[in-house]
Amino acid sequence: MRRRDLTEKLSGEWRLLPVLATLALIWLFFATQSDAFLTARNLSNLSQQIAVTAIIALALVFVLILAEIDLSVAVLSAVCGAVTAKLVVESGMPAVPAIIIGVAVGTGVGAIQGGIVTTFGAPAFIVTLGGSLALQGVLLQVLPADTGIVPLSDTSLAGIANDYLSDVVGYALAAVLAVLVAALRWQGYRSRVREGLPADLGRSVGAPVAAVLVLGVALVAMFNAYQGVPGPIAILAVLLVVFSYVTTQTRWGTHLYAIGGNAEAARRAGIHVSRVTLTAFMLVGALVAVGGIVAASRQLGVSAQSADSTLVLEAVAAAVIGGASLFGGRGSVWAALFGALIIGSIANGLALLNATTQVRLEVEGGILVAAVVIDALIVRGRLRSP
């Protein structure tokens, strides 16, 4: 295989292979170091630990594809969680409308920041950094002045992150996700057939659906061996499948990647760059709100500490480690999942080995730098290969 072919595949259809290989090596190492690592209980705990990071990373994938960034996600998630919590606790509002309002707040903030970026051409880095500072003040205003915390124990929101699906519902969810993947792959197969491109039904549809079904059933069986599929994982799984469809099978998704690859060329091709960019920032806000609500439920409350600055760093790291490119134009929603799994597995495994926080941060930072270097080498290889 020529060097250019290899770099093309590593930046495209093979992009997740080195990520999966890294994850497998990490799991193998910790499995040999701790008997508890691969137990159903620990893997269930690991999945819950990465859920919020994965949701925030999923949100960031959309702006990273555009070669943009949003540094306000950690504080915005806390603000949306606080708004939702206050509506339930202080106003007595049912959970569903409160969640809808919380997500609407996140979407609105995303629209404001995206509007500034697209209207004035301001750097998203600076706009969202300023937005993060402003939102910290908003968070302090939303939280009660006397206690500084909105408790969620014994509320309808508490069950979002702390309840588990029953065995039957877990298997049903795996089946539904397999059906959704089948529909996604079938549409892609039919599109290739209509365009006269090479298409194999078994490779395009049969094999991926069978793999998803087998993997899904195995994961549900593992979760059921403990307490069942955790609520946050069910939410994350649905989001991943839905937005996998959005990014790969819709015109908006095609335009998103086109803009990330070359914004000027996309504009000349008739793509409304500002509109797609604005929509991406709004989508970031909505997903960040979902992550903030899940985090509030898991922590059983919202406080000023909920706006943890390490969340944005871990989310960016997860997306990049999972294969999303900082140079734009490349990456998939699955990058959020696998990147969060790598970071979460390292933190979880080192905790089982009683390693210090310093060691965990050093290892995570080293892996992030390695991921960025690999991404840069792939880009350079694509540009220089004959």
C-alpha cells in the first residue's frame, strides 16, 4: 500500500483503528495489574464515570470538525443544570418541561456565541472564553445566595443518572440501536447504488449490523451482571446513534465536513457557511445542557464547583484522542465515546492501583500530546505524499 493510501485511510475509514488498539492495550495492562478492573461492577462504574465527559466531547466534535472550539462548555453545562434543578426544586416544575427549558437555555447561549462568531468573524476561542467568564457570573446568580447549592436528592431528576434499566429493557435498547444502525447503513448502501458506486450489501449493512447487535447484547449482559444498563449510558448510546446519522447521512452533515475541510471552497460551492456554523454552535449548547443535567443528577446537586474547568480539558482531550482533528474536516461522533473511554479507563485503572492524581494527569497529558502529534503527522503525510 502506498504511503498516500495509508494516510488517507488513517484519516478516514481507518481512523478509529489506532484508537481501538490503544484502548485494548490500556485494558490489557490494567487487567493484568488488577483483578477488579474487568469485573462487571467496575466496568459499570467506569461507564458512568465517562458518560458526562463523552456527552460534552460529542458536543465539541461538531465545532472541532469546523476547526473551531468552544471553551464555555464546562460552565454552560453547570448553568443549564442549575436552571433545570431550580425549576424542579424551587418552582415544583415536573422534570420533563424543566429539562426542555434547560436544553433551550443551552441552545440559546450557543446561538448567541455562534452568532457573534459568524456575524463579526470573531475567533471562537476568544468569544467562548469570554462567554465562559460571563457564564460563571450567571451561575453564581442562579445558585441560592445563602447555600450556594441546589440539592437534588429525592427529586425526579435524581433518577436520570442513578437508575438502571431492567434486563428486558436493556436488551430491547440494544435491539432498537441495532435497527437504527441497520437503517443508517441501508441508506448509505442505497445511496452508493443510486450513484453507481461499488457497494456490497454484506460489508455495508450485514457485517456492521451483526457486529453492533453482538456487541450490544454482550454489553447489556455485562451490565445486567451487576445492576443493569446505567441511565446515562442509555442516553449516550441514543445520542451517538442519532448524531452518527446526522453527520453521515444528511446534507447538513456533508456541509459540516466540507466547511471544515475548506471553508472558502464550501462557500464557493454554494454552502451557507454561516448558517451551518451557527447551527453547530447551537447543537453544542443543546448537548452541553444534556451533559450538565446528567452531571447534576449524578452529583445529586449543582454548585459553583459544578463548573469544573477540568471538564472542558478532558472533553477536548477525549474528542482529539478519539480521532477528531484540531485542523478541521475530520472526526466522527464515535471519537467522543472512544476518547472518553481511553481517558476514563486510565483514571479508573490508576485509581485501582492507588496511583496519585499527579500520575493520572501526567499520563492523560502525554496521551493527548501523542494524539495531537499523530494527527499532525497524518495531515502532513496527506499533504506531502505523491
